[in-house]
Amino acid sequence: MKFLKPIALVAALWASTHALADINVGVTVSATGPAASLGIPEKNTISLMPKTIAGQKINYIVLDDASDTTAAVSNTRKLIVESKVDVILGSTITPNSLAMIDVVAENQTPMISMAASARIVEPVDAKKRWVFKTPQNDIMMSLAIAEHMAANGVKTVGFVGFSDAYGEGWFQEFTKAAELKKLQIVASERYARSDTSVTGQALKLMAARPDAVLIAGSGTPAALPQKTLKERGYAGKIYQTHGVANADFLRVGGKDVEGTWLPAGPVLVADQLPAGHPVKKSAAAYVAAYEAAYGKGTVSTFGAHAWDAGQLMAAAIPGALKKAQPGTPEFRAALRDALEQVKELAGAHGIFNMSPTDHLGLDQRARVMVKIENGAWKFQP
């Protein structure tokens, strides 16, 4: 009996230690480079995420990919191979997130992206079954823009977007939405995120004389075409995507972005939403947490995408822990499976209902129309 007691004690201590194994979360965001105005609030939001979930300590390992695709892939591989993470959060932009898919699929590690393109999660194939995302799909926001254009007398549209997966994805989806609403796209131009001039593109757009122009960019680089169009005297309506929904865009755009229309997640105008809006309470909770840490008026929709990634992770972890221990392939697989089972999760941007065929899980409750008035976002009922 005396011999058995130490063995029992050791076994109990081992079981206790094993049960409290840390969960390692790898994060790669674009905190510098052209997408920094998106990545910085995402990075800030990581510090607001829970340090324990279901009794397990959570470690966040945060890396900057500098808005660079190669760096995002390198970060992802480093986080998985060296830091032995159980899940990847990131990256900020579509090209980076698309490039990361092969790495997470090869290592069977779930990934929750904060980038917008539907291509990141559709179709859910052998690789993308490991990938989830939180921003609204392009088609959802494209339809909101097309519907607003049609309702406000727009018949012809000029398009200018990034010359990468974000811009191409938006052109593809907006083309579908435009056809549904009988809008004619009369010009289509591209520019790089790092360009300092788009005069040629602006002149071609103006030569087509569209009733409205849609700019498919994100962050502060999306202000360049609009400022150029305004300088050249364009007087039609200008629409932006939800990729510009942060204070830095307003600061850089200044008077040139006044009157701009865009679809956005409800969190952007949380305080203006009607009391019965299904996302008002959860959106306001994120705004309160972020502004308490970083100051009044600092919140952006991009940080909220990171917050929702954390919410999804937190909702899935308890179920995964019932099947396996952190740090194992079995836990990563169980976490992936649990993410697919998340239902009616109220995030900052919408209500998430995941499934084996839908790794976004948002519906129309995740979008509102917004107008820029007097240098601020104005909810449009």
C-alpha cells in the first residue's frame, strides 16, 4: 500500500499537468507595409483575447508578415513547425491568406483568416476544409452595393481595384451582382497597393462617363483613386468596399471621401444601430473592450474580424478538449471539426453558423450600408 501511494500521487500529478497543457495560438498579421492600417488593429485585438479557455492557458505567438505573401507563408510554417501551434489566426489580406492554405493543409492545422475573399474558403475541398474566415464574402457586399446603386438611379459603373486577388475577387463578384441589377460596367482598371499615382486609370474611368465608380481596395491605398478622381473633377457617385472601414482611411481621404457609400459590418456603426438589431449587443461589447484599451474612436472593423476569429476559436475549444489534448494532431483535427459545429455565435460583425460546406457562416445580418458624412461613418437605415 505504501508503494502504491507514491505511484498514485505521481499519476494524479501527471494527469493534472497533462490536463492543463497550454493551447498555442499562432498569429500572423500585416502590422507593417501597405495593409498596416488593417493589421495594426488586428494585432491590438489579440491582446484583448482570453488568456484561458475551458481551464486551459492560451499562449498567443504574434508575428508580422509586413503585408508580404512570402513572409506570411514563412510565418505560418514557423508557427506550426517551431512553435507547435494548435491553430493559426491570419492573415490580414487575401493574397497572404490564400498563400497560407497549402501550409496549414499540409500540416493539418486549422486556420481562421481575417481576409475577405470568398476564395479563401470556397469551395470547401481537401485543403480548404482546414480554413475558416470571419470577414463578409465579396458577393454579400457586392449585392449590397449593386442594390443601392440600382435604387439610386445608377445605370453605368466604372470599376478600379487592386491588381491582386482582392481586386480580382471583387470584380468577379460585383460583375455577377451588376448583372442581377441590370447595371453596365463600362470601364475596368487595376492598380497596385503600393502605387503612388493612378492618373492614367482615373482618366480612362472618366472617359467612360460612368454614373458611379466602385473602388475595390482596402486600407489607406484605397483612397488614392478617389482623391485622383476628385482632383480631375469627377462628380458621380463613389462607392468603396468594406475594406476601407477604419479611421485611417477617413484621415488620408479627408474631404475627397465625403459622400462615399460602402457596405460594412455592423460594428462600424454599433452605437447607431436600432435597439433590436441582432448584432448591436455583441458589436458594442467589442467596441467597449477595444476603446477601453486604446482610446475613444480607435475601433475599426478589421480589429473586429480578429475579435470574431478569437470568438470562434473560444467557442470551438471546449468541444475539442473533450476529444484530445492540445499539442497533438488529434486536438488540431478535433478543433477543426468543432469549428464546423459553431452555431448562433454572436460576433462583432454578425451571427456565425458554420457547417461542413460553409466556413464563413454569416448571413445578411452581417452587413449595413454606411455613408461618410462630415468625416464620420453614418448608418443608413
